[in-house]
Amino acid sequence: MKRSGSSFDDRKKEILKAIVKAHIATGQPVGSFALAKQSSERLSSATIRNICAELEGEGYLTHPHTSSGRVPTDRGYRHYVDNLTKSKKLSRSDAARIEEKLLDEESLSSAERLMARTSRLLSQLSDNVGIVIPPSITRDMLRRIEFVKLEDSRILVITVSNAARVQNRVVRMDAEFTQDELNSTARYLMENFYGWTLAEIRDELLRRMTQEKELYHKLLRNAVLLCSQSLADGDRPDVFIEGASNILTKPDFADSERMRALFKMFEQKSRIVRILNECIESAEREAVAVRIGSENRSIDLRDCTVIASPCFYMGDAALGSIAVVGPVRLEYDRLISVVEYIAKLFERALLPDMSFEAGRPARPLQ
């Protein structure tokens, strides 16, 4: 996270932090009289008004009406998150609830169930929107693949990944296949490419087609056709979203047009994937990325905060993520800790099933 550029003396820090905390708690503008009562230095209301005026002039505070108190701007929240929040340890109650919901036998019985429960829990703990984006099936390493012939040139593709994810997709093919041909193709793929991704398999099959004997051309051609179509269909992202209806209860989203735009955005899964990827990539390797209000590139998120963390790693590359999306007025300390804790726990829960690198067959030399 980038640090704010201007220098803050202790009084400014105290006042800004107090205003942010009070506004998060109440949603109301914060007046100098209330701040004077909290001041550790017993500052007068007049002194506090002067400090608030300076903070407002520097862009950290604003006031909705001439006679009201101040509220933080996006820049004020950013300074608070980057400089005034402490690494808050997760409360015992939050930690216990997370572990109870995500580490029980039912959650761990399948990756899909764990991801669905994670998005629901993120929503419940934040009272906002919880999102989980798993890796694209095209980047998952395969444990098993099956093809089942259906009517009208359609084929059911069943894939089981290294993270125990099971996906069933129906693809339509131009070429006709018998069930025996489909079985032979699946056997060939598992014998030769167990632990590879679909994208890697397709590329290697194309290379082999230029080198293998004529006898294998039909089998290789079938494998290429089936993998290519599965890749095209597998690029549609899976996104687990819970709690979109929570925004209906937020006074921050009283504007019906903004609310409709948000609902529409949550329905566009590829857009959600792009937004979270941008958020995480811009965080300069922070464990948790925070984008506040106007920092979001998407216009529909200009009144929102996104708190996101990468998970599902292959080497150094993050292949998936989790996030909380809500209004700018959020419990930053607590929710940053929640997202970080769940990301680590979530990754650990799947780690035993994700470590297949050692058992991968060696690729032939180019």
C-alpha cells in the first residue's frame, strides 16, 4: 500500500483517527465537541476545529453541510488504513467461527462446498458482499478426465482437478465421436498427462501431432479437439458471491440508480474477476489489498471499498482470490484481519490436494 505523502503531527493523527472511527461506528458527521471529550490531550473545541480545517484543506476530511461535523474523504480513509491502523489480531470469537464453518467435515468434503461456504462466511462476518474466485479450470492440474457421449453431437466433459474440484461441462462438437473413441481418448490423456493443466495438454498434443507416427494421428486429433473445446468452455469464470442483498440495508447506497448498477455488476462474473485481479495486482505484494472509493477503476465501485487477498498459488502466481465488497464506511481493522485469516486458512485447507508438482510426469524435450 502506498503511504500518504503529507506529514502528520500527533494531534492531526489523533483527530483523523478519531473521526474515522466515529464515522465508521455511527455513519454520522463528527463534531468538534464530541472530539474534545475524547481528546487525550484535552484539546479545546476551537483547537480541534482548527485542526479539522487543516485536514479538510489537505483533502482528508469534508463536511456535508456548513453547520455539520466532518466525515473522512477517500484520502482520509486511505491515510487511516496505511498509517493509523494496527495489525489487529483476529478476535477469538471471529477465529472460532471461521474455523467452525470452514474446517468441518462437510466443508472439507469438496473444494466447491468450501468455496461456497467461504463466500457466505465472508458476507456474514462483514455484513456485506463476500466473493471467492477459484482458479480457472484451464489452469487446474488434472487428476481425472472423462468424456460421455450425449445426443445432438454434444459431449459431457467431467474433470477432477488437483484441488478436488469436480466440473461437469457439456460441449458441442462439429465432429462425431463414438463412446469407445471418447474412452480411448480419456485413457490416453490420463496415462500421458496426469497432473498437467488443460492448456498445457492442448499445447503438448499439438506439438506431438507434428512428430508422432500416422497411427496415432486420429487419437491425437480427437484429444486436441476435445481439449480445445473444453478450454473454450472452461474459460467462463466460476465466481461465488454471497450477500449482494446486504447493500439494500446500507444507508450509504440510498441512491436507487447506484444500487441497480451494483447489482448488475455482481451479475457479471467476468467483470468481478477482472476487478479483483486489478485490485490485487496493484497492491504491490501486500497480503491484503484495499481499494477505497475513487481508487477503484470501475465507476460502479466509486462508492465502495474492496478488501481482497490472493489465494490458490502455483509457484509465485496467485490463481484465485477472496474479497469483501461494501461501502467506504467499513470496519477496516477487523475486516482486513478477517480476509487475511480466511485466505491463509482456506489455502491451508486445500494445500494437501494442491501439491502435485512432485508427481507430475516430466515433459518431453522440445
